[in-house]
Amino acid sequence: MIELKGISKKFGDAQAVNKVSFKVEEKETLVLLGTSGCGKTTTLKMINRLIEPDAGGVFIDGKDITNEDPDVLRTGIGYVMQNIGLFPHYTVAENIAVVPKLLKWDKEKIKVRTQELIKKLHLPENSLSMFPHELSGGQQQRVGLARALVTDPSVLLMDEPFGALDNVTRTSIQKEFKGLEELKRKTIVMVTHDVQEAFELADRICLMDKGKIIQIGTPKELLYQPINDFARKFLAGQRLGLEFKVVKIQDIWSYLPKVTLQDGKSLSDDLNVWDAMELLRSSDRSELLVSGDNKESKAINFEQLTKAFNQFQNAQVHE
Amino acid sequence: MNEQQQTLWQFMHEQSDKLFAQTLQHVGLTFISLLFAIAIGLPLGILIARKRKLSGTVLGIAGVLQTVPSIALLGFMIPVLGIGAKPAIVALLIYALLPIIRNTYTGIIGIDQHVKEAARAMGMSKSQILLKVELPLAMPVILAGIRTATVINVGVATLASFIAAGGLGEFIFGGISLNNTNMILAGAIPAALLAIILDALLSLVQKMNFKKLRKALYILPAVLLILGGFYVLPSAYGSTLTAGFTPEFMGRQDGDLGLKSIYGLKIHTIVISDAIMYKAAFSKELDVISGYSTDGRLKAFDLKILKDDKSIFPPYYAAPIVRNEAFKQFPKLEETLNLLAGKITDSVMTDLNYRTDYLHQTPERVAKDFLISTGLYKAPKNGHNGVVRIGSKIFGEQYILAEMYSMLIRGNTDYGVSTKTGLGGTKICFDALMNDQIDFYPEYTGTGLLVLLQPDPKIAKEMAHNKDKTYNYVSAEFEKKFKIKWLKPIGFNNSYALMMRQKQSKDLNVNTITDLKNYLDKN
Ligand SMILES: Nc1ncnc2c1ncn2[C@@H]1O[C@H](COP(=O)(O)OP(=O)(O)OP(=O)(O)O)[C@@H](O)[C@H]1O
Ligand SMILES: [Mg+2]
């Protein structure tokens, strides 16, 4: 668990971070979202003391981090840098082994763990003996991620971990990333300025502007209960796409026709509208079989889906 | 040309022991000082990369040190460190410092900030960041600095021979003063090759990729140490007294070779520059030196000339030598220059030299005072009638003579005068005369005979010990060979001489070179 209590930081006259407080629960992923220069990186770096705050405090598992040796603190926190920051003079294997070596792991243990990670992160086996400049940008980001994950720290800080990638690669890495078992047991603070990415990966989003928090909440809350104009406008451009992603079949269950069908292989109602539409469009089926929580199943076609979604939307607005 | 190469090869072959020893000394000297320079420069470079405020000061000081002329730097060292290895190593170290400090500094501050931050973010301590990230990444730049320093050191190390620290400079400077091209080349070629080879090797190391570089870096200090270990001081055989001889003296029949063969003198000898020799004798670094009999420092440092009782040192009577062509252009030149003939005795010359070398009076003033006191001085005339070009070698006595001649010409003729003083050694001066760049300069009969004419050893031996025979021989030969005329001798004889401190000479009761030999044999 990470807790920030009113931390501020000034660079010269510029207030980079202004009285930011939030709490990240155990195994939760909090995404810091905001425009360039709003203080996301600065906030993140104050969590592992790469930057010392001017005021306020940071507590990890209830302990004030200013009482800890900064080097020891940092070996215990995974950090993925905005600019990757791999050591150009180390091979991939050596880059991954930096923290384990600081912690004096034995060679065998490092080797086993490294093998495990490159498999999970889909890095080619032979890349271990390569130098970073011999890898593609996407591969380098994976190595950066492996380096942060290798000691399985319970806290992970990530600064635009997919920032250097093109859209196609980014989407696929995000998917893989979301599927990684390792990450599900970690407390994660991640920075991004990409709204799609934030919605894809966040449990909760912390929207920032000019060093201040504008709103903290689940993606759904940000979408449907924006706190002010800034929050609303920030999401406006991609609103529809975001809503498709946020709204799940269970949310619109009541708006779907009550036709119950016989048993068959059914999908979970955890499915979001976006994915459901994707399935309907890509497969040759015209209907999807989805089962609700009360063991009731519904077969849905495209028209029914959009209609139910629209009804749900109208209901939100009038709420 | 072919013959030249042949003889160079022969020379190198003959002198291979010396050549080998000098090369080892040279390499050793270069690397010992490099090692120290790295030991000092690397931490300093790291320090100023941490505390940038200091960088201006430190780089400034190192930069200023590097601009001090090498000879001057060696000179400064003597009072503090004496002669020999210590001052040479310190001087070389000082020259090597700037490139090492500067490149360490720029190498470290040039590292990508993100990489340094990543190291911090992973929990590396300051020293771990330095050793594992900063130094390895700055290494190509640091190596470039070491490479520059190495090449500088190979060059400056030639000067180590001036202060008895050995190296290839012994051949180079010995060869220059002996007008022995083979000797110069035997020193210069290996020195140049050394510089080229080391430069190439280090550029290979510098261009290695990180993986190979890492291995190379373990080996490098060991290589430095081993190469530095080559440096064994040129002090093989011990004797109770130590002699310091100039490179020129070492190679001459009428020098060290004669001392060995005719007197049978066996003395622990180191090679040293004459600029430093007298002071070193005075401060008891040396006991016996090969000086010049009219040198002012003889008086200044209270030294005594040992009598050359078997007369191996030929006479060195000074006289102006003039291109015959010049007499056509300047008909009154001969009688004007001859005004000085026979006017300056040994003791007078020693005194004049003493005034410039030790009392630091200008050669101009010393010359004028002397001419006034002998009634030769006349106020300058207009000087409209052409310009006589006077040359001089690069030491005090020659400057004084050049000034005297200049004043005499201005006072007694309508010619103008331009002086080209400080024309290095004999060879440079003589070449300037032959190439019509000067009209005359003061030369010594012994030098004319042994250095410029280099006759058959038999003739030389026969000639060498008679003042008049030598003069007549060089006059005739120069006229024949070079169309150059020797005018009348000025009077003094500036020959080689062995010298000791007055007090030591009295204490040991050594007054002649034979006394010296006997004393050494007994002790
Ligand atoms: N070391 C520093 N010195 C001075 N100013 C700084 C420093 N680091 C950040 N700033 C300033 O603080 C503000 C916040 O910077 P920060 O890096 O936290 O922004 P960010 O939200 O991460 O932006 P981006 O999305 O572009 O990475 C910016 O105005 C930036 O110029
Ligand atoms: Mg940032």
C-alpha cells in the first residue's frame, strides 16, 4: 500500500507538484493521467526518492520512506523509466541482473529467473547476450520491464512504459501486460498521457493538471461523473470508445431482451461492450451467448447490443 | 642515400646494447609517469565531474602547467627533486595530467542522464554508479585522453636525458651536438616509432566494444606496470664519485671516450644537459662534470678545473668565420672584426660569462662595458650601406661576442647589422652560414676540426693538441671545402674541462685528471 500525503515540489519558481495526496491499495493499479508537464513523472519519482519532496510525506505499507536508506528503498521498488534507460554497456542478461546482483543473489538463481522472465515477456532467447542497441524499441521496453520485475518487488512504478512504441505494438504489449500473472499481485503506480492506455490498464485513474489532482476514481466514475469541465473535456475526444470499454454486459443486462435460450458454451457477463462487438464482427456468428450472474443466459445480436447500450447511456445522463 | 642507410644500420647495430637500454628506459619512463598521471588525474577528473564548480580551477591549473616549456619545468624541478628519475617522472606526469583530467571529466559529464538516473532508481550506491556505470561508459573518452598523454610523454621523455634520467634523448641530443646524423636518427626513429605504435595500439583499445574493452581494462593496468617496470635507472656501476657528462661529451673522442682510453678513468657516469650540470655539481648531486673552461658558472658555483695532464682536450680557440662572398659585399668587414683579435683572454671571458650567466646582466651591456673599457667602443654610424647578418649559437658567450661584433660594425663602418642569435648547436649555425642565411659567426677551432671537418682520426690526433697547427689546418681546409675564412683568433680558449667543487678537490687532493683516476682506483 502506498500513501502520498500532501506532497509538493517546486523547481525554481515553477510548482511542478502541488499538494498531491492519494492512496494506492494493495494489488491495485493506479494510473497518473494528464497532459505533458503536469507533474506526473515528478510525483512518481517522489515515491522512490529519486526526487525529495519540498513538503508532505510518502508512506509505503505505513512506513515513512524518509526514514529509510534511499538505496535500500529503491532496490525494493521496481521502476520502469520513461526513457527506458538501459545500460548501453551491459548485455540484456546483465541489464536484467543489476538488482539481483545488488541483492547478492547467486548466479543460478539469477539465471533461472531471467530465463523465466524472457519467456513471459516474449523476448527471443538469443537476445540475452545482445546489447540494448541491437534490440528494437519494443524489445528494449520489455527488457526495461524485466529489469523492474526480476526481484518480484511488491511495488512497481512505471513511467510511460509503452511511450516509445507505435500504436500497433503498444496495443499488443498492453494486452500481454494485462495478462501477466506477476503483475496482478503488485501494487502499481503507472504514468501515462494516453487516455486509452489509462482506461485499458487502470483500476483507478488519477487525473492531474498543473501539478494538482483534478479527480481520482475508477474509469467508469471519470466517464460518467466528471468532476468539472477539465475532466469532461479531457475525455471528450475519445468518449464513445472509452464507454464501450468501460461498460460491461452486466451493466446493460437489464436492457437486453429477456429471451432465454438453451444451454451452450456461454461467455461471462464481465465482457465489455467493445469486446463483444469485436466478437460479433469478427466471427461468422450473428449472436453471442452470455450468461448472467443468476444462471440466466442471453443470446445477443449486434442490434440488441447497441440498443441496450444506448438505453444505458441515456439512463446515466439522466441520473 | 643508400650509403646513409647502410651506415645508420651499422651504427644501430654497433650501439644495439645502448639503443636497447635507452629504448627500455624511454618506454619505462613514459609508462611510469603515465601510471602516476592516471592515479592522480582520474580521481581529480571524477572529483570535478561531481563538483562542477571546481572544474574551471582544476582544468585551468593543469592547462597552465602544460604550457610551461619542458626545459624550464625540468629546471624548476632540480632544486626540489635533484636530478635523475624523480624530476623526470614528475615533469612527465605534469604534462600527462591535463588530457587525463579533462577527458575523465568530459567523459563522465557526457553520459546520458537517463542512464545515470536508471542506476540510481535501481538502488545503486554512489560508488557503485561510479564503478559500474560512469567509468565504463566514460572509458572510451578517458582512453582517448590516456592515448594523448602517452604520445605527449613519448615526446617529452626525450628531454629526460637533460637531467640524467636516460631515454632515447641521449642519442638524439648527443647526435645534434656531435653533428652525427646517424646518432640522431638512431634515437629519433625509435622514439617516433614508439609514439606511432603506442598510439595505434591505444586507438585499437579505444575502439573495442564494451565486452572486449572490459577484458582489456583488466589487462591494461598490468601492462602499464610491467612497461613502467622497464625503467631501471641508468646507474649500473657504482663508484664513490659521480660524474655528469653532456650527451655531446659522452660521444666524443676528446671527451668521455678519451677519458676512458687515455686516462683509464672509470667513474659512475650519468648523462645530463649542460644547462643543469653546473648547478647539480654545486648542490652535490654530481662530483665531476664536463664543463667549458670559460664558462661563467665556473666562477659562480666555485668550481675548479682539473688539469688535463695528458692533454686529451684539444684547444678551442674562438674566431669569427666568414663566408668569402661577404667580403665582396662588405670590404671593411675583415679589419673591423679583427679589432677584437687577441683582446679577450680566458679569465676575461670567464668573467664576462659570469656577468651574463650569474649576475644576469644583458649580453648587450656586458659587451658595451667591455668595449668601452678597452677603448674600442664608437657611437653607431648611419648603417645605410647594406646589412651584415651575424649568427650565434645558443649560449651566453656567443651572445656576448655577437653583440661586440655588432657594436664594432656599427661604430666603424656604414653597414647595418642584424643578429640571428640562438641558432641551436654547431650544425644549425654552420648550415645557416653555408646557406647564406648569415654572413659570419664565432666558431671554435676544435669544433671546426672535430665536428665540422671530421678528418681521419690520425690527422685529428696529431693536430688536436697544438693550438697553431689546428688553426692552420682548419683555415686551409675551410677555404678549400667551404669557401669560408677563419679570421684571427679572439684570444681565449674555451675547451672542454673536467671540474670539481673547489672544496672537494682540496679535500681529496685531486688537482689533475690523473689524480682523479688514482683516487677512484683506490676507493
Ligand atoms: N529537474 C527539473 N528541473 C527543473 N524543472 C523540472 C525538472 N523536472 C521537471 N521539471 C518541470 O516540472 C514540471 C513537471 O515535470 P514532469 O516531468 O513531472 O512532467 P510530466 O507530467 O511527467 O510530463 P511528460 O508527460 O512530458 O513526461 C515541468 O514543467 C518540468 O519542466
Ligand atoms: Mg514524465
